[in-house]
Amino acid sequence: MTKKVHEDQRYVTALLTNDVALVNEIYKKCAGKVKSFVLFNNGNADDAADIFQEALVDIYNQAKYKDLQLTCPFEPFLLLVCKRKWLNELKKKSVSPVTKGEDDLLHIGEDTFEQAEVLAQQQEQNVLFLQAFEKLGERCKEIIRWSMKGEAQEKVAETLGVTYGYLRKKKSECMASLVKLIDRKND
Amino acid sequence: MTEDKILWTARYAEGDLNETESLAYESLLKHDQELKEHLLDYLEAHGSLRMLFAYDNERKSLVSTLEALNEEYFDNIEAAEAEIDTVQPKVTKLSTYLRWVSGLAAVFVLGMLIWAPWKGDLYEQFNAAPQMNVAERGAEKTDLDQAATLFNDKKYQEAKVALSKLNLADSQNAMVTYYYGVSLIETSEVAKGRLLLEELFKGDSVYKYDAAYAMAMSYLKEDKKVDTRFWLEKIPDGAVQFEKAQQLLKKL
């Protein structure tokens, strides 16, 4: 059964449309909490700002390119994403956090954990796709990179010095090669 | 067979199948689990690659908004950190000497990052200031001649004013637009300069690839390598700037 989209989806839309007033509201609600968490866990205000910005851009990307539909409230979702990001950073630096894991987040609903989990999985998937992309031949990489930029495919064909028909055929083949690489990886 | 199905899926998703083939694919899709998974994989891969490579102006605008809000909401570091220091015991205490040395090292690293001589070198090396060549037609200097003199003397502030007037009088003049765009960038009106150069690039004037190269330089100056690459890659073989663009791409 498809879950109902939460009314806080409006914050996701605000990120997509760069609605400054609503994005400001997100900051008002959440920036202080993220800052306190990061400062309390061996970070500084710059770290907090970076984590906060990264999380918001991740949500934007997820919404724009993977059709993210929020099924939980935005605030706990964003806080959870930020906390996980910062705990991962600490892990990379081999620093133990003061806060033990997510014990302090037990009041957060299951939906929020699920949504944050999907976001984290998508990030991992992006890395896998990029690794597969890097294994393709140079011509395929060039065709895919140019095709994904968002320009009219006719223009891409012109830039690459090939016909439109050839570009489409080659792009399908290159994308198929990429999917095959992922398919083998999962076997 | 699996590989054929993957290629078939890619061709379907790319709109590369004719109507009959598409209908056949959709019909099989209803009950072929493997095909469904290939289509999902394809869509996921496509979305991820778009996320990574798309030239996303909306994302850029959002990042600008976030950067501005960060300054407002994440500033006042010392006060907040002092507040935390009162409740958080230090996990490890560095000796005074070690603290001093690490402090010095941090200042050095920060200094190097700001100074960034390696970045400067690359920018200096590849940003040869363009020269505005205009044919003087008489003893009396025209506004265009004067603008060119100012521009070539690197008096960008004054050149900008002169070029702005010329641009206003004839916004279709690609040469004026190009040098006006460069002047704007040189005088910290980067966003406006980029807008003009981007428009110029979209057209078919002889300044098309000059505009692309100038865009790349504007990003190189800010050490934004992805954007620099993006614009350098737009310069095709045969364009005057191609060799230089390729050299820079290798170094980035």
C-alpha cells in the first residue's frame, strides 16, 4: 500500500523551488539543534553548517532525481539525517561520539528512520553507480556524461560530432553496459 | 538472454523502440520479474547519473541561499563553543607545547588554503587576459576605441562602465557583450558577468567559445573544478581555445 505523503512535503518542495522564506523556516526550526549536537560531539559551528547544508542538498537531489515523497515529518527526518552524517564523519576520524548512537532519538517515529534509511541507501547506490560508470570505456563515459547534462540531445550530438540517431543508439548500449556491471555486482 | 533483456530495457527507456516494440516490451513487463528489475535498475542508474552530471542551475541557486543562511544561523562560533565547553569535559588534554605546535600547524594549513599558491599558478597560467582588438577608423577615438584601450590596459572598472553603455546601445553586439562580461567578472560582478557569457555561449557568434573559456576561468578562480571542467568540455576540437582547454583539463 502506498503511504500517504506528509504535509511537510512542502519543505521538500521549498528546496526544489528555492523558496527562501520556507527554507529560512527550516533553519529557524532545525539549525540550532544540529549546531548543538555537533558542538557537543567534538565539532564546531563550521562542521555543523557543512553537515546541515549537505543534508539539505541530499534531500534536494533525492527529491529532484529520485522522486522523494516525504511520509514523515520534516524536522525529525532532517535532524536524523544530520546526526547520522556527523556520526559517520566522527567514525572516519576515529573519534568516539559523546552521544551514544541514536539512543537519544528513540522518540522518533519508525517512518522517519525508514525514510532516513532510504536516503542513506541511495547515497551508497550513487557510489556504486559511479564506480560502474568509471569502468566503462572512454567513449561511453563521454556520451553518458554529456547526455546527462540536461541539454537537448540534438545539441549533444552536434557537440560530440555524431548524428542524433547514433547518439541515441550508443547511449542505450552504454547505459545497458552500465546496468550489466551493476547486475553482476549484485550476483 | 539476460544481457539482451538489459539492452532491450535500455532501448525502451531511452525511447529508442518503435511503437510495436514498445508495446511488446510493456506486455512482457507485466509478468516478467527479471525485466521489471532491469527497468528499476536502469531508472535508478539514470537518476543517479543525472544527479551527478546534470548542470543544475536550481541546485546552484539553492546552495547560494543555504550559504547565506549558514552565515546567519551558524555564526557566533566562539560564544556557542564556550557554552558547550562549560558542560563538556575534554576527552584528551594536549600538552601546552603540543597545543602550540598543532595551533601553528593549523594556522599554516589555513594560510596555505587561503593563499593556495598551486591554485593561483593554474589560474595565472591559463587566464591570459584577452585583448580587445578594434580597428580604428579615423583620427578621433570612438567610444568603442576608448573602451578597448581601457580594457587592454586592464582598467576593468572603467572599461566596464564604457562597455556597459555600448552594450545598452547594442545588446546584439557579441564582441561588446563578451568584453563586458569579462570586465564584470574581473570587477567582482561575477554572477552578472556569467549570465551574459552564458547567453553568448548559447548563441552562434564567433565569441561562443571565448565565452565558454571565460566561464571556465571564472570558476577556476574560485577553485570550482567541476564547473571549470564543465565549461572546458564545451569547447570542441577546432576551436581556438581547444588546446588550452585540453591542457587545463589534464591538470585539473
